[in-house]
Amino acid sequence: MDEKVVNNLKSESRWLRLAFMLLFAVVAYLAAFAVMLLAIIQAAHGFVTSDPNQRLLKLSASVNRYIFQITCFLTYNSDVKPFPFSDWPAPEQSFVEGQDEDGH
């Protein structure tokens, strides 16, 4: 084997990152499930009130950004570990406040 490969296999930091990647893959799966639940609740709320729930909009927007952070970490686009090792992502205001009074 190439010496570089052997050194990479012995690298504690690479194995630690792999462990974090596995952990965050499970967290991303659970977060995606939470988004689906939020979508169902938001749809039911829309049938009852004809408007989306603003708190659920903010929550789902921040969970979506969290999933994006995890995806960036898993694909090596970022070395920053997502929450709880960094701050929880705030929702983008354009998604939450970009609607008029009719919800459009």
C-alpha cells in the first residue's frame, strides 16, 4: 500500500470525522422525518385556518437549514460540525417574512 494511504488509515482525526459523519447521518434522517411531520401539521393547520402557522414556518425553515448544514458536513463541503457543536441555524428571513398578508 502507498504510504499516504497507510497514514490516512492510521489518522485518528479521519476516524473521528467518520464517526461524526455516521452520527450526523442518523440525525439528518430524524430531522427529515421531523420536516415531514411539520409539513403534515402545517397542511392540517392550513385547512382549519386557511393560513400557514408562522411559528411552524420559522421552525421548519431552521430545520431545513440544519439539514443543509449536515449535508455540507457529510459531503466535505464544510469542516464545521453542525449543532450541537455550532449554533442552531436561524431561518432565512426571506422564506419566513417573504409572504404577504394572504400567505402568498
